[in-house]
Amino acid sequence: MAGKGIRGLNDAMKGLNLSANAVGSIFTRSMATAASIPPITTTLKSSSSKISPEPWTPVSTVPVTIHAFPTLAPRSLESYSTKHLYLPLRRDLLHLAVIYEADATRQGTASVKTRWEVAGSHRKIYPQKGTGRARAGTRQSPIRRGGGVIHGPTPRDFATHLNRKVYDVAWRTALSYRYRRGELLVCEDGMDLTLPRDFRVLLEGGFVADELASSYRRKWVEQILLANQWGRADGRTLFVTGSRRPALFDCMEDAGMHGRCLEVSDVDVKDLLEEGRVVVERSALREMLENHQSDLVSKIFINGVTRSGPPIGEPLVS
């Protein structure tokens, strides 16, 4: 019976093949391959799938456009080293840098008095024996009200250590992360907002109250941020300048929900990662890169010369 069944199956398969050859191309593909394969499962060698373009991998430099502020009109084009603005994303280094900065900002001023620091006499309250009461020491005892504290906090330094070269790589990694995402805008030096002349005349003459001036500056900067898509709805903006710009800083203080302004000396890695984008002056960007490239600069003399870091901001088109 088993052999008869096998012969019957073979005959059926032969008949199926004959019918397939007679019909033509009906059975040219099996049911397993009839469905289209999604592109994510195909290889680059497959001729039927669309080959996606290879990612842009610059060899040594990347271009940076210098814009006018706040119109964002292109003014010039500069090249920066890939070791400055095109490092791969290293989440571990960014995490170490943020924790290092947070530990350095902890005050550590919590303090309590021990039994030896509480004011008052340190004599024994009453004799050890003969009173019928429990033994008692001084009034500064931790078990008494108003006494000292056991194992309480004392002033301490919470700062931790991080290798300087690791911290500098984290700095440039944060800048590279912004650059690769198109969220790093470099503007000309002297980045500041120009208020309308009529308002400045009234403000200098003392004809405008402080509350009205604050409201006017807030509305003025909100219009600019809305036009450039830099406001709160688009992720807020961090402005970094070489020094304090009075009009820009005052306007952003009044419109704090849309972003903030910092001088380059006050910026750290966490600031570069918090907001939706970073608008920085050209000189401030150069100062950041010059101060955070210790891993690229060697202090060892070779033939009387030390190795310097890659050039920063070479002009391409001006």
C-alpha cells in the first residue's frame, strides 16, 4: 500500500509538470516567492532592488556656511576638519561629559552639628548611680532633643574626575552631532538684534515703561524666531556669542520660552544638547574648537616643532 501510494504521488507530480509545460509560464514562480520582498531584506548586490545612495563620508574637511544674522543670508563658505565637526556619535562620551559637568556644579554645602559642636556645657547631667533613672551623659547627646546629629552631612566636594582628552572629544562630538543633523548654524561676528529706531528713541528718552518695553521686545523677537522656525514650537534655540550682546540677550530673556543666550565661556556639553538647534558666532565656534582639541595637539617636540591641531575655519568662498 505504501509503494502504491508513492507511485500515485509520483504520477501526480509528473502530470502536474506536464500541465505546467503545456500552459506556459503559470508555474514559473512558487507561492513562496510570489510576494514582493521589502527593500530592508534585500542586499545591495540584488539587481531587482533599488540601491540607496551611499552615505556621504568626507575625507578630511566639511563645508560650513557663514550666515548673516538674523536674515540668514549666506556670506561665505569655510572648511572645517572632520576631526572637529564630523565625529561619529558616541553616546557614552556624551554621558560621561554631562555627568562630569553636573557633579562639578553640585554645591555640597549641607552641614549639621555633631555632639561636640552643639553649644552648652559638656558635663554629665546627673550622677551615674543613685538617682533611680537611666544613665545619661551630656545634654549634647544625640538621643536628646537639641543634641547633636549622628552621621549627618558635612560640607564636601562632589566633583568627579574625567580625562581632559575624553572631555574634549565629547565637546566636539556634541558639535558634530548638531552639524550632521543640520542644527548648527554659524553666523557672522557681532550677532545682535536691531530694534526699530522709533522704539529705541522712546526707550532712551524714558518714555516707555519697563513692562511695556519687555512686552515689545518679546513680540519683536517672537516674530523673528517664527520666521526662521526657531521658536518653542520648533524645539527652542540656543544662541552662543563671544560676549554679551545687549539687545539679543534682553530680548531672549523676555522670550525665555523660545530659547536662551549664553556667552561662549558659559557653554558646556549639556547646553549644546538641550535645545533644538545651536546658532553660534563664527569666533565663538573657533574658540570652542581651539579650547577643546587637546587630543589633537601634541606637546612633544619633534625636530624642534610640536604637532598642532587641524586648521580651523579655512575660507573656501567669500
